[in-house]
Amino acid sequence: MSMRLIKKLLLTASLLAAGSWTADLLACGYCYFLPEEYYVYRISPNYLRRVEVDPAYLPGSDENCQLWMQQLKAETIGPEEVYEIVYKADLDSLASLAVYNAFATILLDNPEALKVLRLAKDCEKARFAVTQDPWYYPVSDDSEHQNLEQILLRARDCTSELFRSRYFLQEIRALFTLGRYQEILGRWEAEKDKLPDDILKQLTFRYIAGAEFNIGEVDKAVEMFLSIGDLTSALSCKQLYQMPDLDAAVELDVNYKGIRELLENEMRTYCFCWVVDPDRQTDRLTDIRALCDKALAKNPADKAVWYYTAAYIEYFKDNYPAAKKLLKKARKAPGVDEVLEGSIRVLGILNDARSSRHGFFYERRLLRDLKWLDAQIVNNLTDDVREQTAGDSGWMMRANLSYYYWNDMMRALTLGILAPDYIKAGKPVKALQLANMADNRLLGLTGIDHYDYVNGQFSITQGVPYKEYLGREEVWKPVYSNNFFEMADSLSTGKVAAYVKRALQPKNEFDRFTAERGYVDADYLNDIVGTKYIRDRRYADAVKYLEKLPEGFQNRLNTKQYLDAYTLHAKLDHARSMLDYEEEMRASDPAVVARAKFNYGQELMMQYQMHWALSYYGWSAYPAEYVEKANEEGMNYAEKMIVEGMETMPDKEEAAMMQYEMCNFKTAAEKYPGTEAAGWVVANCDTWEDYHRENPIQWNIQ
Amino acid sequence: MRKVLLFIGISLLLLSCGRGRSGDGEAFRGIYYWKTDFRITPSDSAFLCGHRIDRIYLRYFDVILANKAITGHTGPIPSATLTFSSPIPEGVEIVPVVFITLEALKDVTVSGKAGECAAKIFTRIDAMSRAHGIGPLREIQIDCDYTERTRDGYFALCNALAAILEPRGISLTSTLRLHQLRDTPPPVDAVSLMLYNTDNFRRSDVDNSILNPATVKTYLKGNYPLPTSIALPLYSWGIWMRDGSFHAILHKSEYGDTLLYRAGEDNRVTVLKDHVVEGHNLLRGDVIRMESSPIETVSEVCRYARERLGSRSVILYHLDSLGLSRYSFEQIEQLYEYATD
């Protein structure tokens, strides 16, 4: 069984142990990943993005286009225009291209530039005829050979100092295709110091490395290719096709400058891709772990990244003591830069959280770590992150999609590790404190964009301050669709009430720290507790919380459209009404008691059906089946009350009317003959059915 | 005067090396060259000259099925092309040999592009020959261990090649394995019967997969309808086995280090200590089966084949001075004499 599956099961088990699961069914429609599935491994700013090279992309083409622009003093034209002419166009059509392409116009006025570009294209064509055909074998008298010899002559007839490098590049390319490798090396020695250090020299250098390879200087060629970051060519030299690039790079040159990118790509694939087969994942991570040791044995310049990677793999495999030791080495090793330093500290924090008992001493460290993480969240907040978060109301964050490292890591720590552990340990208040902070901190910094449609016009108000936004009536509130809410909605009401008390009256620095960074709004929290008490049928407790809410608070709820439009405080009114019925059930008059039970049962049945919004929040339209299923006990109790009410009503007319109200027409007619209800049934019904008796609970009370 | 006599003597020596190309149907002395770099050492020259070798069967390239992921190409392509580090010896005819893998042959068969493939093979052979001053070509040989299923494809390829070569006065020959003796002969002018690799080297119960006279005799029953030259082995190798399973062929010939190997009573050597040989990780307990081409066995097979097939031409496999140094001049000369007397 994979570690990820085990972790999912543990989280599920902990939430089940903590309370009702129904809230999760309702609330969690947003989670793409779990909080512990955030990208933790980070050794470069591009840690989230696999850089896929477009196979059609020609290395160096961007820089070459830029150089053309500089050389022809055409820096104002678009590089895509240069690209079209240099890499795609047929120069015989230059005049017609000049109609819309500014670079073509410039070339037509510059015979020297045109001459060298034509040379390059002719050389490419001649080379293509040779290199693209694997069956071709050069013979001095074949036409391909002749063409290349002509190209060579033209390339050696350099008439422009400005384009000297370009001529030289074509000369080398022609020689390469002719297989005159020694000559290439000789020419390189003669010319290399005269060439400017630009993209053309780099492009030429590849052929020099190729020439070395072709004369048998394989190791030298490998070194040269690696020095310009061309791992593919280096691997080809050594015929290391079957080896993964990362392993081959370590084999060839542990200081290869592209190693961090290779490491990151591999780790991203095998640690964070949920489609990877767990067995394959384990095997490859074991290989990479061994590769770390192999790389470190070669004493690389960038030791820190290898220690960090090894530490991460040990952490991933739950080997926390080993991870700790490796992290200690990583901190002091050469190669630590700002990015890696932060990642090492984060991994240390996570490792500590996983491996420590969460007692007094740990919690002191936790507060220190949370403060540090919070400072990173605040100080590194970019416009991109701000726009993303405010623009989607924190959707990506709630879905646990990795996009802002510092906030992601704070959530990985609090929601992925600590909150479940605290719930299991019987410390739900701490869990809720951390979850509230995790879900609301970033939104508190970025605000939310408010989209509106007024007078036929669509408008956006960007970055409305979070609390102000949540106070508005007409907007959808993200605070009813996040981890904190799901946790609060699923834990027992008493525990949530204890949290609310602590949140509103903090006792220590930890309480204050988390409250300041969460969404601690008295109305929001009191409404949650009151609603849960309604769900629990503890109407007296519900009233205590709901009567603290201002009138009209329900208009701020996402479920407002499902609440009674005729009252501004539907939940409170309902709770009071049920409380009244409970009071009446203690009366001495059996008719009053029976009627109270009957009404109570009906209202309770509606509380779970049509009026589900009184005790649940939901996230879309009518989730009645969820509510009914989750409150089977409550529904059974409601039914019991209805039946008891009907059967204990001493007044026959009332009893008959109750049966009639419940559409038990047969019972009304047969058991209570002579009553008004029975008379109506006899006069109007062909078939006497007991609709409710036959289908209790599913009966939709009107 | 002394200088004149010396000049005449050297000229006579050079002229006497090789008897020039024998005409079609005449017996000849040949040797295969199967390395990827054509580099003739002084001992190779001495061998060629001393044994008056008429023809070198020179592997020009293999034809394999392209791996698109690596090469970007599809279909059959040339591979392991010979490089020329030495000039072609004077007085020796070069016969280009092209080996075709089964995968490439299957592709040619399925695609029906035998004609196209044949044209490419010839164009490349021709270019290589012209580039290195080889020619005029009188013969081209194709080598392929075709099976029953790929036979038709192979024959189609041979027909297509023959159609190209015939107008040019070049004959087409093919290698032939023992198991192919019983099949329909390929559409070529002559064959070289490979009397080596007679058994499956992967099997642990085989003693010498290079040459087993009993196996040869099983197959050689009578005449063959095409002119047939005999190809004989003069090489050795080690077959690396572990737990009875084949692992690799080792070209190292010496296993005398008693710290690493223990010789058995038969031709098997047991590895005593983990170590690396030719890039392979040998473990303690592995077994290396030493296989060679004893001159007595080679001679016996040569005699037998000559009697059965009436063959007079012999091609030895292969020109490798280290391997050939295990045989005396007379022993080798006797093999050629068997064939050409």
C-alpha cells in the first residue's frame, strides 16, 4: 500500500473519529489535492514548472534574432519578424515579404547582410541534403560534396568585418558536413580569440565539440558540450541513451550546470505526480537517493542540493531522523543560495512537525516557525500571487494547488500535519486555530476581486479588503468552502464552541497570533455554532448563539436564498419555535402535548428536508438526500414525534385532522368516523390510502 | 647496382603478394574483415602477403531498423559504417559485405520496399568504394541470418540487388548458414557457407558453439546447387554464464589469473572474485566457457565440406592478428591448400 494512500486513510479516519462525516460530503467539492500533497521540494524559483522545450525550437534562435537586430540597428522591430526571415523565409520572396515584414525591408537595403544570410540558407540547404539522409556517404565528386565546397569558398570570402562571425560559422558548418574535422580544429585555434563572445561563437563551439568527438576525443567533446549545457549531445557522445538524463549527467560531470533543473524535473515527476505508479515511484526515488550518495562522493561544487535532495527523499519515506541529519549537512554545505536556504529550513520545519510529539516544547518551536513562515508569506508576496488569489477568491489555495511556496508550506504544515494530529490528540481548538489561519491568512493580505454587473455594465473592483468583502451581502463567501469550515462543520458542536470562545478571547501569544491571521468574526463563528446546535436539536443552546447575531445576518450567508424570505432571522425563529414546542411537550394537558409533538415532528422533518438551510450550509442547490442520510437518527426521531403526536391526541377531531394533514386518509376515515376530516375523505376520495404511514420519512411535508 | 637489385626484389615481392583476382568459378583464398575500423597492421600485411590472399571480404556497414527516438529516422538505415584508417592493400580484391539485421529485413518485407532498399545499399557501397579508391567492384556479398518467415523478403532484396549489379558486371553472393542448406537457394550467383557458430552459444549444455563437426556433418549431406565457398573460423571467445544462463560474449582470451579464475577440467573457467571484464560485472561463481577453433577441428570440417560440396575456395573468419597468431603459417596454409589443390 502506498504511503500516500495510507496518509489519506489516516486523515479520513481522524476526521471520522472527530465527528460527523456529512459536512465533508457537503463542503469538500473543491479539493484537488490534500494539503500534504503540496510541492515541497524546491531548489529553484521554477520548481513548479517543468520546462518543456518546444521540439521545433532552435537553440540560440532567440539570441541570434536579437543579434541581427543589433547588427542592423533594427532594435525597434519585432523579433518575430526577424525570426520569420532568418529561419523560415525563402530569400527569393524577400520583396513580397517586405510588404508586411520590416526586417525584410531592412535586408533589401543592406546587400552585405543579405549576402551572408543567403550564404547561411544555402549552407543549411546543402547540409540538409547530406545530414538528413542517413544513407548518404560523401564522395568528392558527388553533387552534394560539390555544393558544400562552393559554400566553403563563399564562407571564406568574408567581405564584412561586422558579419565575420557569421561567415566563420558557415565555414565551420560546411567543413563539418564534409568531414574535415582536423581542419575545423585548426581554423578554430586560429580564429577563436578574434571572435566576439556572442551567440554565434556559442553556436560555432558546438561544431568544434562535434569535431573533437569525430576524431576520437570523446571525453574532450563531452566536456565541451557540458560546458555549454548541451547534455543531449554529451550523452550521445557516450551513447548513454538508456540512462536517465540525471544519472548520465552525474556520470559525465557532477558539476554540470543543468543538474538542478534535471533534479527538479525528476523529483517533481516522482514525488508529486499522482498518476505515477507507486511501485515505480518507490524504485526511482530509491535510485535517486543512491545517486545523491554517488554525486556527493564525487565532491561536487553544489553539495547542498544533493544533501537537500537526499534529506527530502528520506522525509518522503518517513525516515525523519535520517532527514534531520542530512538537513544539518545541507545547511553548512557549499552551494546554498537564497532559494535553497529557504527550502532547507522549510523541510526542517516539516520534518520536525512529523517527528515530534506536539507538547509544550514543540509548540514553542512551532510558534517561532509559524512566525518565520508568516514573514516569508508577507515579504515575498508578488503581484502575480496577489492577482491570482484575489482573482479567484482563493480557489487555487483551497484546492491545495501549489502556487505560492510560502503559503503552500504553511498550509502543508498546519493542515497537512498538525491539524489532523491535534484532532487525534483531542486538541480540536488548536486544530481549528491553525486551520483558520491557514485558510484565511493569504486572502487577508490580498483581498478579493469583486465582480459586479450594474446597469448593464460589467465591473471589477480589485482587491476589496477581505473583511469588507465578507461583510457584503451579494457576494459568494469562500469562508464556507474551506478546510477550516469543513473541520468546524464536522467536529462536535461543543468543541467548536470551545474554539469560538478561545478565538474571541485569546489567552496567549499563540491564540493571538492565529486569531490575527485568521478570519475571526464573531457573527460568522456564532452562526456556525448556532447552526450546529440546531442540527443537534439543542435549540436552547442554539438560541444563545443565534440571538447574538444582528438582524439580517442571514443575508450574508451563501444559503440565504434557501432561508425563509419572510423573516430576517430564520434560524433564530426556528430555534425559538422548536424550543416552544419542547416547552409545550412538558405541559399537563395531553392534547397540548400531542399537538406539540406533532408540530415539532413536522418542523423537524422540514428542518432536514425543505428547510435544510436552517441547520446546514451546503454548497450548491438542495442537498436534501445528504441531509436526510446524515440525519437518519433525526429523521427517525421526527417521524416518532409525528406518530406519537397523532396517536396520543385525545381529541378525536384533532387526531383525525392530524391524520388528514399527514395524508393518512384511510386512517382518518376508518379510525375516526364522524369527524370532519373523515367526512371530507368519504366525500372526496375514491381510494383511501395512508400515504404517510406507507412512506414515512420520505414523505414530503408541504 | 645494389639499389637496382633491391628495387627489383621489393617490386617482385609486392607483385607476388596476391595472385590478382581469380576469374569467376576459379578457386580463391579469402578472409573476412569484420571490425569497424579498417586498419591493417604490419602482421596483417604479412598475413595477406604470405598466404597470397586474393580477396578481403570487408564489412562495409550493417543495415538496421532505425530507432526513431534516437535517430529521428524510420525504416532501414546504415549503422556501424566502416572507417578507413589504412589504405587498401595492393593486389587484393575487396568484396564489400553488408550485414542486414532481421528487424530491418522484416521491415523491408512488410513495406515491400526491397527495390528501394537495394538501391540505397548499392549507392552507399559505390560511394564508399569510390571515396576510398576501391574498385572496380567485381562482387558484393550480403549477409543475413534469414528465417523461413523472412526468406521471401530476403530473396526479393537479392533479386533487386542483382538487377542493379548485373548490368554493371558485378556478381552478388550471399552468406549461407548450415540450417539454410536445406532451403531453396537464394537468388544469388554464389554462396559462402559459414561453417562456424554451428551451435547456440546461449545454451549451457553446449561445449563449443563455434564449431561442432558433428553438427556440420548433420547438415552437409550432398551437393549444393550454387557455387559454394567455405568460410571457416579462426577465432575464440568466452561465453559468460551465470546460473546456467547466458550473459554475454567476452573477447578476452586469457584467464590465467589464479586469484580471479579457476580452470575446470573441461573448457570452463570459474570466477573466484567479483570483478569487471569488458564493462561487465562478473560475480564469484560465474562461469566462462572458453571456446576456440582448434586447427584439427577446423581442418576436419574443411576436408569434409570440400568432399561434400566440391568447394575449392576458402574464406577464413577473420583478419585479426591476435587471433591468427595462435596458428602457424603452415596450419593456415594447409587450410587454403585443402581448398585450392
